[in-house]
Amino acid sequence: MTYPHTIHLRAPWELRPLIRESESISIGQPLRIEVPGESPLTPIDQQRGLRYSRRFNRPTGIDPHERVWLCCDGADPSARVSLGEHELGHILGYALPWEADITALLAPHNELIIEVLPADALRPGRELRPGGLIRDVRLEVRSSHWLTQCSLSLPYQAGVTRLRFSAQVNGPPGSGPLHVALSHDQRELVYQPVEVGEPFILSTDLFGLRPWSLGEPNRLGTFEVKLLSAHGAIWRREYVTAPLGLAWEGDRLRVLGEAIALPLPATRFPLTPANDTQCLAALAATARRPLASLEILADAWYSSFDEQGIAVAQMMPRQWAPALCPLLAHHPSIVAWVTPPNEVAAPAAADDWTNRPRIPFDQVVVI
């Protein structure tokens, strides 16, 4: 088996308003829906909170060295997660990934309950949207060891691409030597020993890679990361990306030498790009100028932007940045971070968020 083995929990989910134990309210039959998606319930119901539930069977054929993880890429605005009577934890934002090891809690038949709470949580760019389980919910079968806090970036300058991959190995200690291998289009670039619980960085210079271009379709390359034990690969991930050449010159941004004047127009996007090809076509027609995205989008959007040469400056709350910016670093279409309007703007040329400049919100025009 290739790890992680993923089981998406898309349908059928049951959805109803969240009712407190002290209340005696008749709410009728639950709606049967598919996740991810915006809640179809009324604004009054959403103010009470939302109760999502889904039944699933324990995955078969789980070996002693394997673990089953429940993963969710976010809930809007936040959520409490339970498996049967076992409370697992809280999802803290609509774009903040969450996970829990549920191996020991699994029964032959299980009920997953996610209560989306009407809390005063951060909702950058989604203040007027319904909310709910708008991101993927899945089970992941993992081996004894896996990588977390993964980030890959490809800054490009003067013909040289500096590949950088950082992560940490999770799992029990003392189980034999582990190595990480990083390859590009099936050619191994880096092979390095790693230790459980210790952050590590792989880096090397690459030559001859075509950098990402603004305003035209791009040919992207595939970079594969493998965690290897004495028995072979026990975790792998692919990144489809391209080198990104950025420079900040006081009052303007340069993408591969092309100057981008500020301010940038901001726009809103549908939940997923798959159902909105007309929107992508319209964006591609005006792709010579980046757009500012006020909402942190599903990963499929950025992958589409990468392919089409559509650049975005992504609004990013400071308290979310340490978790999210490294996860998004491999997308060359993200050319800058935008400081939200309620935060003090940091120096625009600072590069501590994965080599992208930070642009103050007053350099964005909402259209």
C-alpha cells in the first residue's frame, strides 16, 4: 500500500441545526448533503450552529503497524469534532487543517459528528458567506512513521532555482534508520538520513528549470518526496509546481522581471474552480495583472492558477500565517501576502513568510 491511503468522507452526511440539551425544539428531518460545501440551512439556523453527522465502517485490513487518522482541512467558522461519545478536539478556522489518530477508538460501525459553532472566529474573506464544512473530510491510513509540517518552495534568481523542502518525522522512536528522498521527474535530487521528532531541511540548487510565467499557461514539474525505511517507502507526496522569480522594489512587485504596479484589484471566488470554468477563463484573459484574494481558497484553486499563469496576492491573518504560509509555499501563483485591514502592516519586503513580500491592505482595491 502507498501511504497515506486516503478515504474521502463526502456523502452521505446528515445536517441539522445545533440544538442545546436544555432546548425542546422540533427540527424535523435532517438534510442529506455532500461535503465539502456551503451550508444550505437558513441564516437563523446557522446562528444556532450546525450539526453534521456521518456513519462509516472501520477500514478493513489494518495491519498492526498502521494507524487510521481523521483529517479535516477546516470548518467555517470553527467546529467541535466527536467520534461517537469521544470528543476529539476543535477545528479552529475554515482554512486551518486538523487531524486526530482514531485507531484505538474505531468500532465496526462508527458515527462521526462535527458541530460547526457560531463562535466569533476569524473568517477572512468569508464574513458574508454561509459557512459549514467547506473543506475536505477524510480518513488517512498511515504507516508507523510519516511527515508533518511539510513545505516546499522553489525561489528563482539569475537562472538558479534554490529548492527547499522542510518537514518533521512523526512516529515512535527506535524503529530503525529512516531516510528522505526528493526527486524531480523521476530523477533523485537529494537523499538524506532523518531522525524521528527532529525538523529537517533538504536543499539543493537546480539549473535549467523554466520559471513560472505570468499571464500564460505554464508547464509544471513534478517533485516527489518519499520517507524510506529499511522496507521501502512508507510515506510519499507529490508537488506539481515551478520555480518562482520574485523581487520587491519599494512600491512595486516584479514577477520574473515584469513590474506589477499597486494597488491590486480584489475579487471573490466560488468554493471550487471545477464548477466554474467561465470564471477561470475570464481570469485568464486578464492574467497580466495579479488579483488580491480576500478569502483563503481551497487548494484546487491555486493549482488551477499555477497552470493558467494567474497570479494572486493572498490575504493572510498574521496568526494563521505560521501554519498556512508554509503549506501554500509550493504554489507559484501566490506572489504576495496581503495584511488584513485590522492588522498593522509589516515591512513589505520581509521574507519570513516563505520568500513572499507582504503588502498592506491599503494597496488593495475591493471590486
